[in-house]
Amino acid sequence: MKTKRREWVKWALALLVMLALTLNIVHANWNKPFLGYDDADHLKLGTDGTIESFVRTTDYYTYLPISSLSLRLDRALFGPPFSEKQFYGEGINGVGRAIDPKKFSEPSAWATGTRAMNAFYHLLAGVILGLTLLRLGASRGVAFVAAAAWTGHPMACESVCWISERKNVLAALFGFAAMYFTLSGAQRGNWQRFVFAPLLYLLALFSKPTAVGVLPILGALEIFELLKAGRDIRKVKSWLELAAFLALPIIMTGWIIKVNMQIHDVYFVEHPGGTLWTALLTDTEIFFRYVTNIFLPIGLSFFYGINPIVSLLDFRAWMYGLALLIFFVAMIWITRGESRARVAIGILWFFAALGPTANIAPIPFWMQDRYAYISAAGLLLAAIECAACLAKRFNRPRLAIVAGTVFLVLTGIFAFNRSACYIDIESLILDAATREPLSGMAQSSAWKMYLQKEGSFTNAKDSLENAGRIYYYYSRTIQAPDRTNFVEETDVRVKTATVLLQHGEIALARKCLEGWLPPPHLRMHDISTIYAAGYLKKFYDPLTLALGYSIMSQIMLAEAKIDSPAPTESALIAQKKACDDALADVEKAIAIANAQAGKYPGMAPGQMPDWKVLLTNLKAKILIDKATITAHLHDDGGAKKLRDEARGLLTQVPTGSLYYKQAEGLLTELNQAK
């Protein structure tokens, strides 16, 4: 009786430690609002999520019906009634992005409850991981330390604290459960592994498609079970049993890859460095950084910047590659027997789970903490098993206990600090922009954040400081190796130049547009803007192009005024010439846009599309400027003719256009002109 009681006490203490580590991860943000990143998209999918979502895929968002249904359950438990509208406006293909800011920028039971469920699923995944490691033959100490370290690791903050990553947490939960049932006992011919393992693996795939990385782990565990049962793996019968176990998971994997590759085709970018070979070379640094982040998590970031390795002549490929090889070979060499097998499985686990996000498929984000969420469990198993073997070999069992305790305490301290970054999206972005100067996403996100604040300041000093930050992050954005994965460089240049011009920083504004070229067709660039506008990707190009021409013309005008502040005749003639050059540029933009007009959807015959309204407004603005200059040159007839032309353009703008108010303002300016 006492023995059983002690056992229950040990299990209870282990569970309490893991619970404390989980609470530590969310301690700073459990009652904070939703993150203003892409939580809205996932909450919308959850609101719409029904049983029908299992058989209905979309052409715009990842297929993850289990995650969507879990978020629907959260709204039913913690959120407003489904009859109460929360999402306003529809983007392309019905994706809702516009949300009432009053409801989503303040703490709420919905946000708190949803984040609490993330933490609960994460804790449950940690418990199942520990049980899986025990079934794999790990000692209680190894299983506990590995599972607890995974549960409380600061890298898990991204998956647990960020509600959008519910999909990651559920993929781990079901993936670990599939591994658990795979180890249910081949020596007994246990039917559970043929039923529950594939079913749970399917649920993992339906939670997040990158769970396909679990498949090789299931295969390795099945081979481990067959060997443990005394089967001769060289015989055909053993291979047939392995094939029978893996047949259904392989079919499911093929289907989920096919579906999501079609969906994500629009998101794919170039491989790091331009080719699959350079992506694999770059992965040496990425995998090395994952390893160091798992064991020394002091440089974690919401975004990461990597300078691609494009040649074997780059010493980094050899440095990182050899470091990884030595590290993993040493772990296998140190261990013996079943411990060596577990270490090998842990290493395979690490690489296999990272495989779907290892840039073989050219995804925009080259490295993220969430990518290592499932894989970290395998590496922790391998390292802690290796440490236990060393302690046993040197007969220092207490040293193993002390080392495990210290590692868990340090992990908790790092996670405690990391949790504070997930209070709001601004904290995450600024932290990432500081830590990762090579990350195009970090720098462009900071740039966008300050750009959105433009015009909200009441005093000139604060406004000028904000413009300085915009230019600072613009400069870092256009230097980032992965910038084209996330933003259209021309868009960044034009918008920055616009702000600088408004603040009188004319030289800097021109510098932003030096070497400026019309953009290539948009891929992943500023996808939120595309969804919000409700147009296809190619819509944004002529708008950016036209804006660039317009801003350059305004820069030319400003420079002409600086050259001669007094309205002398020579200065006025120079300004008029600048207007003529600007008009010629805008005409080029109009010609480009007209040539591509048939490619844009949703345009009724005879309707003036928004892109044409914007171009029309730009041309009218330049005509008004030219009319003012012409009047100063005492050519009233010419000025009247230019104003009439501008008025004719502006009166054509339909009242329903996005840019109607802009046209209305220009008409007011025109009517007030003398």
C-alpha cells in the first residue's frame, strides 16, 4: 500500500511540476487581448468551422478542420453568441479580416479562455509525451526531465501564447498520442497500434499539415517495436507488417500534401539563395540555430533573419555542418544498447519533424520557433538520454539529478522572461526587429507599425520622430535578404518617400526612390493588403507604380521650390517642367494599368475601378499644381484650361469608390484656387 501511495505521490509531483511550467509560459499574457497579427483569421475560421469543414477545402487558407472546430468550441464556451457579429467586411474568397477594434484590442473572456485552452492542450501533450518516452523504454528520470523541459521550454511560448498556433499545439497533442499507441506492443500483436495510431495521426494532420513530419517517426518507432519483439527485420514478413502499419498513414500523408500544396501555391517564394541546393546549405545554419536555441534559449525571436549560404566555399556551411555532425555522432557514440537506439530515434525525430518546414518547399518564413515545437521533444530525449548514460558510466547518479534540475530551472527562467514578449504584437515586433536585423519580416513589420501611426500625433516633434523611425526601419527592410518574401520593395520605398516628403525631408525622399523600378508580379508580398482590398495579387502593382511616379513628381516640384524659394519666372518655369515630367510618368502608369485591366476581377462593364480612380486623382492633382504655376506666369487662360481638365477628370469618379473622398478633396482645392 505504501509503495502504491509513493507511486501516486511521484506521479502527482511530476504533474504539478509540468503544470507549473505551463502556467509559467502564459503567466504574463494569459489575460491579454488577442494578438493583432493573424488571430483574426483563425478566429474567423473557428467561427465558420463546422463538420462541413472536414469535406470542404478552400483555395486561400490551410486545411485544418480540427483546429477550426476547437476554436469554434472556444467561442461557444468563452466568446460572444454566434448571432452577434464580430467580423466586418469580406476579403478575397470570403476571408474576413476587418474586426471591430474595440472588441479585439481589449482583454476579454474569449481571449483568456482561448489562451487557457491552448495551455491545457499543451500540458496534455507534455503528459502524453512523457508516457510515450516511458513506453519507448526511457527511465522515469529521463522521461520526466525531457517531457517537463519540453512543456516549459521558452520556444513553446510561440505556440502556446499565440492563439493562432492552436494548430501547432493540437498537432503535437495528437502526434505524440499516435506515437504512444505505436509503442503499444508488437510482441503481443496489439491491434491498438493499427487502429488508434493512424487515427490520431490523421487528427494531427487535420490540426496542422506540417504534422506529416510525424510519419517517419512512427515508422522508426514501429521498427523499434518489431526489433523489441524479436522479429527479424530482414525477413519479408517483418516488412509486410511494417507496410501494413504504414499504409494508411502514407495514403493520408499524400492526400494532405496534395491539398495543401495546391492551397499554398500562392504563398511559395524562392528558396533561400535561389535554389533547392542553396536552401539545403542554408539549413545547416538554421538547424544549428535550432539546436542552440533548444539548449541555450537566450536569443529567441518572433522572426528570424538568415543570410543564405549559396556555395560550399562559404565557411559557414562547413562550420555549422561539421558542428552538427560532431554533436549527433558524439551522442550516438557515448550511448550503448537500447539507449543508443533511443538517442538515434530522438535525432531522427528532430530532423523528421522539422522536414516540412526545412525550406524544401519554398516557404516565406525560413526559421520560426513554432517549427521546432514537435522536433524539440526528440532532441531533448536524445540529449537527456545521453547525459543519463554519461552519469551512469561515471557512477554519478546525483550529478544527473542536479543537472536535470538545473536545466529545468533555467528553462523556466528563460520562459518566464519570454512570456512577457507576448503581451501584445508591438512588443513582439520590436523585440524581433532588435534581435534580428537580417529579418525582412521583423524590419518591415516594425516599419508598418510606425507607418500606421503616421498622422496620429498632435505635435510636430513626435510626428517627426515617428517619420525618423519609419525611415530607419525602411533602411533595414530593404537590406534584409528575405525582404521579397514579405513585402514589395517598391511599396516600401514609395510609402516611405511619401512620409518623408510630407515632413520636408526631400533629399531622403528622393534617396528612397533612387534606382526605383516597377515591381514584378506580387507573390507573398503584403498579402493582408491584398485580402483586405479583395483583389487578386496583380492588382497592387499598377497602384504602387502610379504612386511612385506621383511621389517622384512631387519631389521634383519640391526640389524646384528649394532651388529658388521666391516665385521668380525661372523658378516657375522649372516647376512647370517638373509637372510636365510628372504628367508624362503618370500617363505611363495609366497605360500600364489599362493594358492589364482585363486581369482584374469584379469589375462591371463600364465601371471605373479603384485603381483607375487613384490614377485619375494623381493626374488631376498634378494638373492643379501646374495650373497654379501657370497662373503665376500670368497665363490665366492656360491655367483655366488646366483646371477645367482636372475638374473633368474628378467629376468622373464614382461615389462608391474607395478614393472618392480623395477626389472630393481635390475638387474642393480646385474650387478654392484662384
